[in-house]
Amino acid sequence: MSCPNPFDTLRMRTEFLGPQLYNRAVWLDPWLNLIKRSEWPVGAGLVQSSFEVGRSEPSTEEETWPAITTTSGSTFIGSCSASYTDVVTGYIERQYSPESFDLRGPLICQTDLTIHWNSVDFWEKYMIRLEQRNTRSIVNRHLNVYGSVVPKVVANSDGSVTKTDGVASAPASGALDLTGVSIPACGLDQSHLDTQVQELIMAGASAEDSGGWVTNLGSGPVWPLLIGIDASNQILLNNPDLREDFRQAYQGFGDAAPVIQRLGASRVIKNFRHMITATPPRWGINDSGALYRISPWRMINGNVTSGYGKGQISITNPDYINPGIAAVEGAIVLSPWVVEEQVLRPVNAAPGMRWTAQDYYGDWRFVSGIEALLGMDGCTNPSDPLHEFGRHFGKYKHGYKVIYPDYGRLFLFKRCPQVAECQACS
């Protein structure tokens, strides 16, 4: 079989071309800052355990406290007799294992960089995109692991909520694990969020942290809530009483009043600080009534709309935007104590041995020569004596240590179609 064609998105100059290349902005979510990072210990093997020493509390608030006495009727019994209550302790053990994600960039031909227009500037911007793609994979994995291990909360049409415990460790597949979670019947309301405040406090999630994720300020705990633009905007609109309370409380604040803040603005409502995301997790509902994940993005050929362009680009997935298809959305209570990421550190040298330095943090490394071709894409008998071909490779190896999963929540709710008011023409 033939070897792969080189990277084919550089532009050949056959006409006058403008001097500038443009980069479209991308949305960044807080996962890389939220998830704590440490190292996987060298020699720890394929399985580690995290231990949570459990709290010890009395199971009844009406324990027996006998009076001290020296007699029982006419019998002397002494004051040193005692009836002891046993105090018990325990722990929770959670096992976790390392996982790997391998990355590979497109094949590059050295001569193409000489011949094609603005090739150095092109490649510099493509490297930015490759790094963004790398980061997106890690961020998505953080979200899916976090959402899998924390409890899931769904509001029911009768006013109750159903809470489903998360899984014990990072799911082996890339999917966010929703085992046992029912289909939401309601949109997101502040009362839906309020049902979990006392449970979070009882679990200990209200303790402030040095990173400022959970705050208290003497007026009660405030947790960060990663929430979509529309869902955040609807919290006040869905509850007339709450909206009226805010309107009265913030009279005179003008544009700073939470009721009329811009869409996408960060706001604190009761116990939750809204951290806005443009791409909250969304699901569709298939014919059998099961949830399936819908990506915010769709890859299309670069020349679909204009007739000019190469390669593939990402566009917004119309199914993701449509509430008739992506009917369910998630909002996530964030805590840095839910999981910790442990990255493997490669051993690059040992007594009498030295390897080419490896990096398991996902950094791109450029490799030229037949190593860029060998055994890949059906390429047989490759030849590149002058090392004119090359491509970028990267490895990401880590494990997730689950610490306090009940410090977080994943709220699932039904997306309500946006309604535009129709103003009659006079």
C-alpha cells in the first residue's frame, strides 16, 4: 500500500493573496484549573487505591447516660461499674488505574514549506490549533470523569428529585457514565439546585479552599456552578417570586442588577456562583428512551461553502443547538476535592541505559524520517533518507484519584425551547 500524502492544507500561490491569516476564537472552560495535578508514583504498578477515613458519628441522638450510683436497692455495687458503648471507625477504598491517549499530527513535507504561500505563518497557526485540539481532549476527559463519579440529580414532574450515585472510578470508556439515571422531566429551576444545598453542607463540601473555588464570607457557602448561557439566564426568568425578590433587592443598581444582566454574565444566585460555559454537556433521547451524547462540534471539509479551502474545519453542530434534538443539558457543581489527576513520569534513564527523552504530558514532539511513516496508514517500504518528512507525536498518560465525589453534583434537566415574543405591528 502507498504511504500517506503529506499535509495538504497549505495554499499554493497562483494569484495575489491577502497578507493576513485569521484565527477564530475558541471557548475555554475551567477544568484544567479545577482538577488538581500530581504525579503517578514510579513503580506503583497498574492499580492504586485512595483511602478516605470515614467520619464516626453516633447513629442515635438519644444515647443512654446512666446515673452514677453506689447502691441498687439494698445492695452495694460501687461507683466504678460501667457499661461501655463501642466507638467504631472505618474507611472507603477506591481503586484507580492509569490510562493513555496517543496523539499524532499530519505528515509534513519540508519542501512544501518552501514552495507554498505564507507557509511558516500557516504552520505556526496550525500548531496553535493542534495544541487546542490536544487540550480539548484532556478537558473533555476531565469533564466526563468528574461527571461520572459525582451524584446525578434529576427533577421529577411531581416536585421531587431523584439522586443517583456516581460510579466508583473513572469509566474505562470515554463516555460520561449515566448508569441508572432517569430522563429529566423538568427544566432547570433554582428550587432544583436548592434541594442539594443541605446535602452538600452535610457532606463537608462547604469548607473553603485555597484556590477560591468554594467561598463562604460569613453568609453561607457559595459553590461554582458550571452552567450554559441559556440555562443561567432562565434561572431568574423561570421563578417569578425569586425574580421579584432580586428586583426589589437591587433597586438602584442599574445595569449591575442580576435580573437584567447580559446573557453570559457571571452572577451569584443564592448558594451558586454561575460560571458560564458555551458548551455544556447535552444529550439526545433515542427511540428506546436512552440518553446519547451530542457533540457541540462537527468536522466538515474546508471547501463546503465557498469552493475554496482544504482539509477539515470544525463548525457548530446544529443538532447540539436544537433543543428538539439535544433535549437534555447538564449543569455541574465544581469542587477541586472530587478528583485528582496523577500524570505518569517516564523513566528516561536507568543504570547502563538511556532512552530518547519521553514526555507523558501530551506535549507535541516532532519526529522526522521513516519513523514518521513506518507502520502507519498502511505505509509499506517507506523511504526518506534525507528526513524530508515529519509529523508531530504526543502521549498523555495519567490516572484519576477519586477523593470526595459527593462534593460535586451533576444536574440534568430538560431544555426548554426559547420563545421570542411577537410584537404586533400597529
